[in-house]
Amino acid sequence: MTAENAHDTPLRPLEPSAFRDVIGHFASGVTVITTALDGALHGTTASAVSSLSLEPPMLLIAMNRSSATGQAVLRSGAFAVNILGEGDDELARRFAAKGDDKFDGVGVEIGDHGQPLLVDALAQLVCRVTQQVEAATHVVFFAAVHEATARPGAPLAYYRGKFGRLSFD
Ligand SMILES: Cc1cc2nc3c(=O)[nH]c(=O)nc-3n(C[C@H](O)[C@H](O)[C@H](O)COP(=O)(O)O)c2cc1C
């Protein structure tokens, strides 16, 4: 078989549980994607975040269509990526839940572009959506990064369904 005709061969889809188990070996950081719409704050824990290009500075996020935050991003056209620091498991779990009270008791400041920023985050990036693509259950948002700040510290890590910490030798 050549690379040119590989797409002609019917393939059985992989079991979703097998995919989840194997892709879970790809360790990631953890973020909270936030946005503001009509005066209400929205936020969700997300690990499907990737740097895209340096010139211009761009990143992408993938949001399930069922995410209230994703739907708010669709309408607001902007969001912030709040990169969580080591020990912020509690914050990650809180924003992975559903509900209108996720921001209760959480330190938030509104950035220059109107996006809610989690003050305890390790880093914050303020983004404007440039393009969105629907794919399977998700919407992929491509976005230009307009502001970025970080403080010294270590990141929260996510690996095979568990929160942890990065260690370097
Ligand atoms: C570690 C972790 C990473 C997650 N990453 C994503 C993600 O990248 N995209 C997504 O749509 N949901 C992701 N989720 C699930 C959402 O956080 C969850 O569905 C949440 O309830 C959505 O809230 P919302 O409907 O208020 O936006 C993740 C959850 C966890 C715990």
C-alpha cells in the first residue's frame, strides 16, 4: 500500500475508551478558558489548548459544543487562557463542573479587553477569535493573542486522568 491510496482502505474506528486511554499518555498543562458575555462570566477547565504560531502570536482551543463557555466564546468572539499553577487542582475541578456559581470566591480581575482573568493563575493570555472550525463534537477556535503575562512558579500537570506536578531531573 502506498501513502497515496491509504484513504481508500476501509478502517474500523477505534473504540473511544481505547483512544481515551492511549491519548491520556500525552501529558498536558491545565487551563481555565474564560469569557464575558452580556455581563455574565463563563469559564471551563480545558487541556485542548495549543500554541499555533509566533508571527503572528496565535493559539487554538477545542471546545465541546455542549460547553456553555464554548457557546459564550462563539458569541463574544474573545476569551482568556488562564494557565493553572501547581496545586490548583481545586480550581481545575471547580471549572470542570457545570453551573453559574463557578466564579464565587475566585479572585478575578477584568483585563483591558474585557475578559475575566483568574488572579491566581500562573499565566494569562488574552485572545480574540479569528476563525472557528466545527469538527466532530467540538468547535476549534483559532485566536490571535493580544496580551500575555506570567508569574514565576510551576504548572499544574494532567496525565492519564490525574492532576499532578512536573518534575525535572
Ligand atoms: C483536565 C480537564 C481538561 C478538559 N479539557 C477540555 C477541553 O479542552 N475542551 C472542552 O470542551 N472540555 C474540556 N474539559 C471538560 C469541561 O471542563 C467540562 O465539560 C465543563 O463542565 C464545561 O463547563 P461549561 O459547560 O460551563 O463550559 C476538561 C475537563 C478536565 C477535567
